[in-house]
Amino acid sequence: MADVFVKPQIGGGGGIVIDDDWPGYCLDLFSYPAHYSGDLDCVVVPHGVIVDRIERLARNIMDDLGDHDIVVLCVLKGGYQFCVDLVDKIKALSRNSNRTLPMRVHFIRLKSYLNDQSTEDLHIVGAEDLSFLAGKNVLIVEAIVGTGKTMNALLKHVESFSPKLIKVAGLLVKRVPHNSTCLPDYVGFEIPDRFVVGYALDYNEYFRDLNHICVISESGKTKYKI
């Protein structure tokens, strides 16, 4: 394990790097829905590791933003599980410390993928009027950041409503060609440029019910292609 996961400084929150040559964990070591048999190559991040890492991110966020009201912008659909678990961890820390972090949660949806390819056609749903963000501290919660184009577009949109502060929590940052310099302030894992599913991340709406973060197989892509 020590030679697989290392901690570099990425963005403001650091992250766990998964190397390009990491083959992943054998699927036989974990439980997963039988209806996805043959659709996955390997487990990249097991569910328990995800949960533990999110607890650390919650502590980092509490250290930075504790005692300030924040508005959490959850980016659907892929970010809902990350957001739920992150908010729960922050609430638990608030209950058991002398610092608190009052939160309101608002949901928006971004859609820019067709099959396994990102498109230029970005739709932002639920963000038409974010005037209530004026003067507020905002935490954007996103499951995965790739090229950064989608995140940059969202940040510009949110900034137009004049919030006091914007922070971004990203569970996954994918190492892709032409990655922008706009990285999340709080990073869970930096992963290779492979198409991952699970933990609410989907491929054409499939695999959201998978607890682990896994690499989809070529046969899985073909099976669920539209």
C-alpha cells in the first residue's frame, strides 16, 4: 500500500495520488452487484477508503470554515453521494466540538458527457438564479474533475452572483491531457485517466448503485452504450 498511495500537495487540501501503473484491486476481493459481472475491470478505491478520506476532508473544511455559515452547492447527479457523506461528517464534527458550521444545501445539475466522452455542450440545471449566494460563503461539492472546463464554467457562473467566498471540494481529480490549473481546494484522490464508475458516478445512468469506485470494462461500455 505504501508504494501505491502517497500524499502530494494538490490545490489547497492535498490529495492521495493513485499512480498510472496501479493495476487496481481484484474484483474478487470485494462484494459488488452481480448484475455488473463482466462490466468492470478492477476496484480503484474501495468504499471504506472513500469514507475515511471524506472524514479527513470534512476536518479540513471545518478547520478552514468553522463558525461561518456556508451554502453547499451539490453538483448532481454524480456528486450526491459524496455530498451526503461529506455533509454528514461535517455535522458530526459540529456536534462533537466547540466549533460549528451551519450549512444550507442547494442542488444543481451539470451534464456534459455522452457515453465516455466529454462534450462541449454543457447544461447547468438549477443554477439559473443563484442570487441568494450574494455575500455568502459557498462550497461547491463535485465528484470528479477532469479537464477542468466544466468546473471553470460553473465557477464563472457562481461568481456572477457575487458570493463572499468560493471553495471547491472534489472527490476525484483525473490526470488528463490539457488539465486546467483550476483544481479543487479539497481533493480526495488524484487518479489516472481511466473512466471510473461507482459511488454515484455513472456510465449512461448505470453503476450509481456500486459502492466502490471502479474502472469500467470495454465490454461494459459496449453493453450500456447509447
